[in-house]
Amino acid sequence: MLKDLLLEPNGIQLYESKHLAGDRIEEHHHQIYQLIYVLEGTGQIILNGNEYYLKQDHVTFIPPLTDHAIVSDKKLTVLVLAFDQQMVDASYQSLFSDSLLEAKLIGLNPFNSSELRQLLRTMLYEQAHQNSYQEMALHIYLSHLLLLLAREDKRTEKADANGLRAERLRDYIDSHYFDWIHAEDLASRLGMSSRHMNTIFKETYQMTPIQYLTEVRIGLAKQMLAETEKDIASICFEVGFESISTFYRTFKNTTEMSPNQYRTKQKQIEHY
């Protein structure tokens, strides 16, 4: 059964949908895309005749004309993001022919779940506050969200749960090294103690997450010192250090020379 779903003029609509225990939304489909994000509760969603269990932080991706139904076990609250494909930036259109071609349920890891929630909060704010950049902002956040889901869907699940956690933590550091990162914050995202987080990371990579973060930052700083003329203060800022003094101290402890000395040495090597 086709159900019409009216969108805002900008082609994007984000809204809350509440369901009491035992509620059922009968099978239907739309002519637009939907993302259903579970805020709380449990239930089932039926996609093209296949039943999937729903719980908090699950995301269901539903392409146009996909038959789906929802049954609530307990009180089930979801956010529904409805959008027209034409509202997605042209550079992201390939996602629809690759990772986001079919209907699917995506269980996010703790890091991507946190990022997705923040994107949805931001989109709710933009939707509620009219301004001259609202439409542009919503399109940008929607594209970012779809990219996040596509990347998560591409990950290969591993049997070793600790190995998978360590890999996802490493991937998070690789893409967020410029953020202000604390061990406690990383551990809380994984729902474990810092000590346990350090243990499972060291089992895979022979160092703690913060040691790996430092290695990534210093490695990038060395590359920029050797290959660019960027000011050292700019490099310090770009790789995530909060102060020049901390950057100098960490760089020297790692390389046994200052950033200036390292740059000079690399220039000398180039001339030989």
C-alpha cells in the first residue's frame, strides 16, 4: 500500500514517531527514502517480508517503494528522517548505487552512534530555526549522515569482539586525531573502563590508544614539516595539539629533536 508522505519544501523532513506496546504499523511503502533511528524501546521491522529486531541505536535504511511494517514490543520511540534523493549533494549520489542500494538494518558501533545522534540533533535544530542557510545546512548534514552509514555498512564483522572494538577505536582515532581526545572519553563511548580499553587495544596494536593517537599526530607533523612550508604553529594546530609547548615536548620525546631541527635535517637530506 502506498502512503503519501509530504516533505518540507527543502525535500527533507525529520520527525518523532511514538508507538505503545503492541502497536503495529501495517505494511506500506513510500515514494521517498526513509531512515528510522530507534531512540528507545524494542520492536520488529519487516522489510520486504524479512523480519528484523529493533533496539536503541539501530538504524533502518528504507529506499523508495520498499514494503515495510513495524511492530512495537514495548514503548518504541523512533526518529524518522524522510528525504528525496535529489536533495543529496551530487558528489554523494554514488552511495545510492553502492552501499545504500537496498533496504537494511544497520547496528552502529558506539563511536558512529554518538556521531549519528549529534547529526540528528543538529538537523532537528536547523529544521526548527528558520534562517537563510537552513536548506544548505540540512543538505550538508544529510549527506554527512549517509556517508557515515555507508562506511559503517562496509565494515567487515569479525568473530573476535575485542579485536573488532580495537579496530573501530583505531579507525576513530585515525579520523578524529585533531579532536581533543581523552582516554576516559574513548572508554565511555565503548562502555568500559579505561584500563579494560587499554588492555584490548594493546592486545592488538601493542600500545595504548593514547600512545597510538600521539604516534598518528607526530607522524602527520613529520610529514608536514618535511613536505610543506607551513608554520610550526599551524602544524601544531592542524594535528590536534592544544599548545605549542606540548607539541614541542612530545615531538622531541618521540624523535629526539625539535620540529625545527627535524625540518632542517629533512631539507639537508633532499639536497644530497
